[in-house]
Amino acid sequence: MTINVTVWNENVHEQEEPDVADRYPDGIHGAVADALEADRYSVQTATLQEPEHGLSESVLDETDVLVWWSHCANDEVDDDVADRVVARVHEGMGFVPLHSGKNSKPFKRLMGTSCRIKYRHGGETERIWVADPGHQIADGLDEYFEIPSTEMYGEPFDIPEPDRTVFISWFEGGEVFRSGVCYRRGRGRIFAFRPGHEAYPIFYQSEVRRVICNAVDWAAPNEGATVRWGEVDSIERLEE
């Protein structure tokens, strides 16, 4: 079965910061799309600058999993597009927000909370521990892996209690963070993954790319049971 993936990126840092453009010459969306190179994926990309941010109804209708990277332009996403994404998640589309995608309009609306954190710039080491080794998203990983330099995210993380916490991070400065969390909303599966700050080549790291692939596999929709909404006839005969 082919999984249709749309990789969305606000694509702002790459246009405004030469070092980010050098680090990600095809954009962060290009690096993430490149991680999804297996035959089981059909991948397209979309960016903030496109009409409807590249997320028209027809695009989303054909998307099995939406992978989302954003940072400084979360508020620039049109409310109608954000609502469209949320509706598709409830219908069964998978949603994988990366790094500051936790502040995106779709994720915050799906969570119903502020999604606030504490953070610190400075290039600290992050050690990502596998907290749920039996989970599909952890397939093929050792018990932990490290990112040599990154931005720190620290608890408390203002999100609802996750259905599953797959990863927990420790940072060189002492903080910890729930860095890989799973949710269900309607028929859709959501996996929020912390790594991916634009100042570092994180999306080229093999373990990060493995997690993204595993997350897309896990979040892809399945058919499930038939559902009928609204008024229905009775199954058994009812006396008038």
C-alpha cells in the first residue's frame, strides 16, 4: 500500500537566513521529503507562500499523512486552512508536527491547550530516550540516541496527557521534555516530535529520519469500521 504524504513547511528561514539556506538548500521540506524515499511513500511538498498554503481541499483529500514544520510564521496560516487540516485529521488523516509545529494552529486546536514550553538557545546536546520500546515509532532504534547540538525544550509542556509517550529527552543543561507523544482525534492519529531546529542539520541525522518514517507508517489511516451519522432506521423491529 502506498502512503500519500504531504510535507508542509513555512519556508521562511530558508529565504531570510543564508546559513539556513546553506544548511537546507532544498528547504527543510526538501530534507524531510528526502527522508521518505522508500517505495511505499508518494511524497509531495507544500509551503506557506503557495495559494491556500499549498493545502487546498483537493490536496488534503488525497493526503494520508501531513508532516508539518513551522516556527516563526505560525500566526500567518489562514484560519480556514488550519480548520481544514483539523477536519481532515478527524476524518482519518495522520498529522506529524515537527519541532515548533507544536505551536501551529492545527496542533493547538487539536490539543485545546496553549502548548507552551520553556526553551533555551545555545546548541546543547539532547539525549532522546525511548520510553516506549514496543511502539511502532521506535522500531529500529537503540535505547537512546543523541543530537549533538540543538535548542532546548523543557517541561512543563502544556498539552493534554498523551495517549502514549514514545520519547523523553534530557538536555545538557538538566531539563527534560516529552519529545515524542501520540494522540488520537476522531479517526486520525497524531505524533508530535520535538527535534528539528533550523539552526542545526538535524533532519539529516539517521535516527531522526527513521523516526519520521516510522511515524508516517504509524499515522497512516486504516479503513476501520463503517460509520453512519445522523438519523437512522432501527435494526430491530419497533412497535409503533
